[in-house]
Amino acid sequence: MPRALWTAWVWAVISLSTEGASDQASSLSCDPAGVCDGHSRSLNFIPSGLTAGVKSLDLSNNEITYVGNRDLQRCVNLKTLRLGANEIHTVEEDSFFHLRSLEYLDLSYNRLSNLSSSWFRSLYVLKFLNLLGNLYNTLGETSLFSHLPNLRTLKVGNSNSFTEIHEKDFAGLTFLEELEISAQNLQIYVPKSLKSIQNISRLILHLKQPVLLLDILVDIVSSLDYLELSDTNLHTFHFSEASISEMNTSVKKLIFRNVQFTDESFVEVVKLFNYVSGILEVEFDDCTHDGIGDFRTLALDRIRYLGNVETLTIRKLHIPQFFLFHDLSSIYSLTGRVRRVTIENSKVFLVPCLLSQHLKSLEYLDLSENLMSEETLKNSACENAWPFLQTLVLRQNRLKSLEKTGELLLTLKNLTNLDISKNNFLSMPETCQWPGRMKQLNLSSTRIHSLTQCLPQTLEILDVSNNNLDSFSLILPQLKELYISRNKLKTLPDASFLPVLSIMRISRNIISTFSKEQLDSFQQLKTLEAGGNSFICSCDFLAFTQGQQALARVLADWPDDYRCDSPSHVRGQRVRDARLSLSECHRAAVVSAVCCALFLLLLLTGVLCHRLHGLWYMKMMWAWLQAKRKPRKAPRRDICYDAFVSYSERDSYWVENLMVQELEHFNPPFKLCLHKRDFVPGKWIIDNIIDSIEKSHKTIFVLSENFVKSEWCKYELDFSHFRLFDENNDAAILILLEPIDKKAIPQRFCKLRKIMNTKTYLEWPTDETQQEGFWLNLRAAIRS
């Protein structure tokens, strides 16, 4: 029994393991190109069943702890493998042995405490390797990257335990496009450890303290193009002239990101600029200056310029003791050679006039996202300030008056490009003054609602995007580029106002259509971006846009951003794909065809009415409507006559001299209704016929050839026919005064023909001996 229980338990464990493997494998999603996504799926191990069809595998942000030799052995065509942000602590020696096509490998932010060169011995084509954020102290006992001749991007180190860099660590690497080393707690740097790399395009160093910074610079300064120093406290930094002065330097750009300075260490950095002579661009991003800007007592007297620096960029500069800060006049002289300056989001409200005058080489100045106003701009753009300035960016400051801003900038004789976007101008005056060479003006996101002659006539590029404009009627004879997206324009501007326009971006307005004639009127237009408007997809618009193959070369955002807003049945469809029906696009032709069809229908109806007695049916309908206004059957007390006699005038002799005599002079007498005698004078004859039939117990039809030809007899017969059909009674008595062919009775009197075919009718005998029997039968029929 115990053995049976043990066996059952083993099978249960195996079953659960298999179920788990199946569930984890199913959590991968792969597309036909072999790209498999399994990130953030709470996986505990690499799914089984991976094949040679997998070319990209993302298993990042899971809970994988182990990479075995067989986990990836079938992925021989794998090019990208992402295993970052897991819990991997063990990678077997041959885990990546079969991945000879691998180009990208990410093992960052795991728990690897030891690195092995055997992992990479078959990865000859690997170009990207990320080992950041693991637990190792060093890069291994042997050369880790000696088998990676094609490696171009390498990221190593961590923020805590990585403390040593040795000479063997980077052996075998000759060229890297990017090298990132995170070594905040670096304690040992063996000289020449990085010197084996002959060329590094970009080096990113994360160092908490600058103790070993100069030793590293000595090794790389002659082979490096771009150096970024991050997360460093430079309070104790001291530059040693002897260490670099004799070296050939190639560093062109230096970035300080999240770095802390003091007044003293800033001076040491300035010395570095002078001795590393190749530096042309310096950037300070999110840095902190822990000082008061008092450089007068420091050794700046021997430094005349910021080395060969031409471009200076400062973003998000923090100065905790800002209100104690000096005027920086002691460093004005260092700025004489700087040509491009960017100071963004650093709470700058004033550039002192004296500093502006010292910036004699300045061509580009960007003061975006600061606190500049017209009052402080007046001091900054003083006489002789920025004499060679061509581009001034004052985006998102506190400017409010467009007229005053233009006047204050008149001192900048060489200014050609002005960006004053994202200020709150609200309105535009009728006239303004601007520097005489203005060619480019950015007024986007300034909440203006109309344009006036305030704009300079010399403009070649104008940006008024994201405002409240509903029209554009300015004449700008030199304008080549117009950016007017995100406004309320309903149509394209008049081409005669912009004769040399070559680029127009007018997307996200409320334009409903444009035509070939409008586009052709812009004779030099090469690029039009008009997507995101509310297009009415009319037949003409679709014919124009879908029929012009060359239009795609002009419309920059064609076809995806061009969508129909109406008609409703094509709303949301791309203009290129929309289709309208024939009736929508050829309405005149359709109306003409419908009119012709209606005429033919009327003609056909007329013919059919004539052939099928349609007029009779209309008369019957009228009689029916007249009858419907009366009670369906007259009350018994309203019956005035025993019989209404319908006969032809040509048969009046027989009716008046024979039938009347026999019936009205009989005892008891019958009361007959005759039209000659009993119709009400002045009353419409149709009403007389209807009333007489309604007030008679029976209706006697004296049928003859004359009766069939009589128009009024037809009316009487018509209504009687209707009454027989509608009330389903036998009120009609037929007398054949002379033999007539049944075919002579019109087909439309179907009920009458049916009675003649199914019921006996009275036939006037020519033999006098039989006439008495005729009268006897007639009286009996009237009484029935």
C-alpha cells in the first residue's frame, strides 16, 4: 500500500509539472516572422518547445532564475534575446552555445554574481550586450569579451558591488560605438584598462566620486568622441594639468548629467575644457550648482576662454542658493568664443546687458521654458548685445506684448530666426516693428485669433500652428513655408497672397474639401500636409484625390491621415478607399433617367387604363367613396320604391307604356322609380342615381343593345354592380328586351356577367300569349 501511494504521488508531481510547462509555453505570443513576446508573464523558467523558427525572444520582466544548456539549443536562428529584469542567478556554460546568429543579448538587472567568458565563446556576430545591474564585483577572472570581435554596444557594472576594473577586462575589444560603465562605488582602476579599446564613439560613466576620473580620462581621451559623466559629485574634483597636457585629445562632446558642482570644482572643470582642446560642445543636464557664483577669488585669471567650446547647453540647472548668487561678471570674458548657447528650464529671468555684450560670437541663443518678460528682455537685448545673433528662441516664457517684443529686438541687426511660441500674446496689433533681416518667425501656441499686417513682409518661414485662427488673408510675397496646423481654417489660403509658397502644413483644421484648381494655383507648392481635417467626400473631391497619382508626391501624410467625415456611410474611411454610389455622383443623369422612366410609366399606364378600362375603375372608386358616406343599407322606412328602373332612352316606349302600365296599375300597385319622373331637379345626376338605387327595393335593368351603348345606363349599372359586390345581395332584376350577346357586356362588369351565367333572367317574349306569364314572373321577382 505505501508503494502504491508513493507511485501515485510521483505521477501527480509529474502531471502538475507538465501542466505548468504547458501553461508557460502558451503564455508566449509569436508572429509569423518569428518574433515571440513573453515579457511580464510571471514565467519561472524559459518555456520549452522553442524551435528554429524563433528569431526574436523577449522574456524580460519575469521571475526566471536559471538558464540551462538545453533551454535554447533549438533556437539556432535567434537574433535577439531579452532576459533583463528577471531573477537569474545561474547560467550554464553552454547555454548560448547554439546561438551562433545572436546579435542582441540583454542580461541586465538579474542576480548574476559571476560572469563567464564561456557564455560568449560562440557569439561571433553579437553586436549588443547588456550586463548592467547584476551582483558581480568584477568582470571575471579571464578576458570576458575576447570572443566578441563584432561587439558595438557594451553595458557593464552596477550601482553597488562593482568596484574593480582591471587591464584584462576589455581585452579583445578594438572598436565600440557605445560603452556604458556603471561604477558608483569604483575603488580600483588599473591604468590602461580602457586603453586597449582603440576607438570608442561614446562612453557613459556612472561614478559617484571623481577620485579615479582623471585616470580613466588619461586612457580614453585620445580614442573617445563623446563622454557622458552621470550621477557624480564633483565637490572634490581637482584637475591635474600634468596628467593630460601632453596627450592628443579627440573628445568633441562632454555631457554632465545629474552632476553636482561647487564654485571651486566648476573652475576645475573649466580648466579641463582648456586642456582637452578638442571639446567643441558641453552639456549640463539636470545638474546642481552648490555655490554662490563667487569666482573672483579663484584662479580664473589665467583662463581666457572655455577652451574651444562653441556650443554650451544647460538644462534644468538647480541653484539652491540662488538668492545669494553673484552676478557672474568674473566669467563674462570666458564666453567670447561661444557660438551656440541653450539654457532651458532653469528659471532664467534676465541676461545682464554686459554678458550679452561679451557674447560677441554668439549666433544661436535658446532661452526656452524660463521667466523672461518684456521688462527683462529690454535689458538683455541692449545696444551692442549679441551682435552676430541669428537665431533667438524665447519659447514658453512670460512675454505678453507682440508689439513691444518686436521693438525690443530692433537692436539685433542680424536676427533672422525668432521663436516666441507658447507665450500668451492673445492678440496681434495692426502694425509692428521687427529687425530688418527677419526670415523665420514662430508664433505657434500663442492663442492669437487673427493675423494682421504686424507680421514682417520679409518672412520666408511662418509658424502659426495651434492657435485660434479661422482665416488667412495676409500677403507675404517672400513666404516659402507656412505652418498653420491645429487652427479653425475652413479652406486653403488664397494662392495669390503667397506666390512662392513651397511647403504648407495645414492639418487638423476644419477644412472640408480642396480642389485641383486650388492646388494648381500654388505654382511652386511641393509639399502639402492637410490630413486630420473634416473632409466631405463628395464625388468631385473623390474623383480629384483618387484620380491624381501625382498627388501622393505632394501630400506628405497621404493616405492615412485623410479621412472622410461625411456622408455618414463612409465616415472614418480613408479618402483613397471611399466609394460613392452612382446616384450620388451622377444625380443629373439619374434625375433625367427617372423622369424618362416616369413619363414612360405614365404613358404605359394611360394605354393600360384604356385597354383595361382603368377609367371605369376610377369611376367605380368615386362611386364607392360616395356610397361610403352613406349608410351601407338604407333603413326599411327609407325604402320609397319597389324598384328602380334602369333603361335606355330609346327603350322608353316599352318601359313607360307597357311595364309601367302593368305594374303601377296592378292591384296592389307597384311603385317604380323612373329617372324622367322621379329624379330631383338640380341635383347631381350621379347622386340621383345613387339615392334612387339606395331607396329602391330592387333594381330592374332593361337590357338591350341600346342599354349597353347608353352612358347613363352604364353609371346605373356600375353602381348596382358595386352594390351587388359590396353587400352580396340579389337586388338586381335583369330583363332582356331583346336577345343580346353576353360578350357585348363589358368585361369589367364581372358580377353582372356572373349573374347572367348562373341565374335565370327574364326575357321579353315576342309571342303575346306568353307575355302574361312574363308579367307574372316580374311581379314575383319584385316581391321577393
